[in-house]
Amino acid sequence: MVAAVAGVSRSTVSRVVNASPRVTPDVIAAVNAAIEQLGYVPNRAARSLASRKTQTIALVIPENTAKFFADPYFSSVIQGVAMYLSTTEYTLTLLIASEVDPEKTRRYLQGGNVDGALILSHHSDDRSYVQLARSLPVVFGGRPTSEEGPNTYIVDVDNVAAASTATRYLIDHGRRQLATIAGPQNMAAGIDRLDGWRATTEDAGLDSSAVVVADFTPAGGADAMRQLLASGKQFDGLFVASAQMASGALTALRERGLTVPKDVSIITIDNDYYAQHATPPLTTIEQPTTTHGAAIAETLVRLIEGHEVERLTIIPTRLIERESV
Amino acid sequence: MVAAVAGVSRSTVSRVVNASPRVTPDVIAAVNAAIEQLGYVPNRAARSLASRKTQTIALVIPENTAKFFADPYFSSVIQGVAMYLSTTEYTLTLLIASEVDPEKTRRYLQGGNVDGALILSHHSDDRSYVQLARSLPVVFGGRPTSEEGPNTYIVDVDNVAAASTATRYLIDHGRRQLATIAGPQNMAAGIDRLDGWRATTEDAGLDSSAVVVADFTPAGGADAMRQLLASGKQFDGLFVASAQMASGALTALRERGLTVPKDVSIITIDNDYYAQHATPPLTTIEQPTTTHGAAIAETLVRLIEGHEVERLTIIPTRLIERESV
DNA sequence: GTGAAAGCGCTAACAC
DNA sequence: GTGTTAGCGCTTTCAC
């Protein structure tokens, strides 16, 4: 073993590996030399067992992975998480939450197999995770819909403000008959964006009754657009709560021979390929996705390591002007 | 502890947890009852340490994660991997291969911290992973470019055949002046698809000199298209080695006022949103991505568990006819 | 079929 | 500053 080659005890090797401050430089050098020579790699399992730390962080993914992975927003957030963690000593585990047996996930998380968990809010039922936060460091990427407890740490974009900015942009560009395709009302992002649109619309003294709810997918956006068109409501400015839905809405508009932005202006949220490659390219509110992922991960690491952490971190957004307004 | 409540020894509890065949049904029931009552969750670290198995599989991701995660193909494959593994006892760890310190990744992998590794070929230098396969079960999703060893297990699509099918489709539809936008020639997928195109084109007695190489991105595809246009070569049928590039190519074609498929037919590979939402929607060769991911993971698990495994598994592809030819 | 004992490879008191 | 001694929570021979 390393200790023998370096001529020291196993404890000392352990101290060197863990960068303990009180070890003589000579000894550190000797041990490192031995480590190098032997190609020694500490065993994670043994370490965890003895230190009662796993150095592992779980990223919990809702069972409905199809939607999850198909959404470029999430891939991008995961990327941010993974990249941040690769600069630390923590390892990232992807945990798919089984809906058949939700207990399985909870048990795994609480069974001391991870040091903390990241929950990307995508689904309605996050109550169990809010509870989980009582016994394990947990950070939510996106505000959970269920009531928050004292241990709820959230890193999120200000969805109300983003929707508000978008809506005001429409108004500032002369649009007076507004409509919106909202996101699912069991998700915080869906709720908050609708709230922002409605408040801003009403503040401007405009009618806020043209609302259709969809599911954040292109197909859902197209359906919603058709509904709106069929409703007979007049509108010249449309806020769509996600670029994926906007892409679908564009398709439906084209079916009816309507032109953007001549007949109707569109503004949305997300600067993904849907927004960039739409015809016309969409004016949108960008949320910095990888930055968001990194911030979530960083918050969790700080939490695990006992640092002071803000209960709520807001990630800034940015308006990108293109050709749809 | 569980043993006490169930009135048996720890060994017996261990046997029940690990589904050992020779335990009396009564005892099994008693132990399970105790487990349930106590909410017992076995400690992974202790288990690993004693059994010398980690029940962990690493998914190695090239450092250039930006490209990686932006590619819907990979998100989708990861999804397949994650979903398959969630049905097993294995846990998925995302491992970002540092290019600054490639040794770090290798050491981690060889240090007994995982039972096996999945390499999604995306980058040129996979030699080190082919080597790694000598000491650790490794499965490649996509053929590595470097020479294969006896322990190289590969799960891949037949890229040559896919390109060949696509090219023949163009020819069958009356196109005689063919061109291609090829993928990077340091990646197997890029090389094989070009080979397939060239062979089929030449077999048909057609000119195979109109080739531009790009990097699988939309921007790269657009540039390549402009180059092709500027070259003065005439073509009425174009095979683009990925839908992302095809989407860029479409943009460049539009700039020049060319219409698809009237002026030029386009066929590509990948049935992602680029192919589906392009204008016009692209005729393409679909590779089943989540299935691919699941197959890769399954192969690795079988390998780890000592089952007989094929050295090469080919995933079937499918032609999807749309409006670009 | 079940229990007793040993030990996986490391860290963490505690002594010196 | 370094070595000694336990012990983390499990699995695994080996008896019985």
C-alpha cells in the first residue's frame, strides 16, 4: 500500500489525500510520490463509509422523461449542472423518479446514498420533494408549486417579470388587442407567466380575456392557436409562454394564411432553436440556461458544505429582439 | 437494526435483501416486514465495499459539452440509457471527461469507482477509451475511430447503409447531379456516411466530386451550402449527413432564392425537430435514439454481469418520406 | 437454512 | 505532526 512505500502510516496518507493542513511538506511530497508511483486511487465506497459523506449529488428527473429530454431547456440546464459539478469533488447521478413507485426514489434519496438532491420543477406533484428537504439538502431549479417550507432553496428566473417585460414590449410596439397562449397551470412557470401577462395587460387598461392554456409543446401550441382563432376573438399581439409553443402557433397561423408580424406580433420566452429557427425568427426573453444549471448546483454544494445560502436566487433574463414583433 | 426486529442474524437479512435462494419463506416474510416497519434502506457504500461491486455505471461525456448537449441526438440517447438503467439496480453517473486532465477521468474509471462505462463517440480521440476497455467493461455508442481491440463492444447504427439508402432514394427520384454535405471526418458517423454516399453515387455511374465537409451544426451546414453554391458545381440532389446541417443548408439555399425540392432535393439523417420543423419538412433516415441508448446500456449491463454479448450490435434505421425530395 | 466471525478500504478520535 | 485503534454497514466464507 501507499503508506508502506512512503514510509508513513495510513492515517498520514489519508491526511495528505484530504489535504489536511498539519502535515510536514516533506511527508506530503513523499506520500504524493508514492501515490504517483503506485497509481493509487482512493476507493470511493470505503471513503463514504468511513466519512459518512457520499460526495454524490442526485439530479431528480420526472418519470415523464420523454417530455423532459425533448425540451432543450432541460438539456441545457443539465449541462450547466454537470459542468459546474465537474469542477468540484462531487459526482452527478441521474435519478429517474418512478411514478409507479415514488417511494423508491424517496427511500433512495433518504437512505444516505447522496449528499443532496437537485429537483428541476417540471411536474405538478413536488410536494414530496418539499418534504424531502427536511432531511436532505435539496435545491429546486424553478419554484415548486406546492407550499414552501423553511428548507426550500430555490434558484429561478423571475417568470412574472419576464412575462411582464414581454407583454409591455408588445404594447410599446402599438399592439392593443392582446392574447396569450399560457403554459400548464400546474407548473409554476406556467402560472407565473400567465400572471405577468394578465397584470401587465390590465395595467394598460386592455382586455385580458383572450387566454388559452397549453402544455409547452409545439403540438399544444398549434392546437391552442387554432382554438384562439376559432374563438373569434380579435388580437394583434400574442404572448406565448414558451418558444416551443410559439413554434406550433406559427404553424397554425400559417394554415390560416396569417402573417407574422404583419397580422399579429408574437413574443415568447426561451432562446432555443425553436425561437432561433422559426419563420420569422422570434423576438423572445432569453433565460440563461447553463448559467441557471450551474447556479442550482453551486447553491446545493454550498448548502451541503454548510455555507450561508440565500433561500431564493433569481437569475436575470434578457430581451432579444428579432423579427416577430 | 432490522436483524433484531426480525429475530434473525444480520447475515440472514443480507440474504433476504439480496434474494438468496436458500432462505425459508417464513423468514423472508419476517425480514421484509421488519424492513418495511423500520423503513430500512441498505447503505450503498457499505455494500459496495463488502461486495466489491459499485452498481454504478458512468456515462462519459466529452468535455465539449456545449456541442454535446445542444445535439438532440445525444439528449435522446441519454434518455434511453437513463430509462433502461432505472429498471435495473444500476445507477447512472454523468462523467465529464476533462481535456485539461484526461488522466483524471481515466483514474476515476479505473479506480474501481464504477462497474462499467458508456462512451458516446462524439470526439476524435477515443483511443484512451479503447485502452480502458482492457480493464473495465466498456460499451461504445457509435463506432470509435481508433482501432478496435478485442474488448471493444459497440452498439451502432449502420451509417454506411443509411447514407446509401438516402442516396439511392435521391437517384430513384430522378436526381442525377448529386452533392453531399458530409460530417466531420474525425468521427465515425461522418466518415461512414460519406463513404455510403460516395459508393452509392459511383455505383450509379454518377459524379461524386461535389463534397463539402462540415461539423454537424446548423451554422456549419449553412457555410457548407454557401461553399457548394460558390463552387459553381451543378446539383439537383443533396445528401446532408445530419438534420442540423440540413437546417442550415436550407437557410443558405433560401438566401440564394433556391426552392426545395423544386430546384434541389434534400435528404438527410436524424428525425429530430430540425428535420420535422424545417421548411419544407425533411425526408430523412430516422435512427431510433432512445432505443439506441437503451441498447447501449443493456449491452453494458449484460457485459458486467458476465453474459455472452455480441461485439457489434446494429440498430435498424427507417426512411421517413416528407416533402424535401 | 442460518448464525458467527472476519474483513472490504478508508477516516476519525485519541494518544503521543 | 504522526501513529494507533476503532469502526463505518454491509457481504461472505465457514461452521453448524
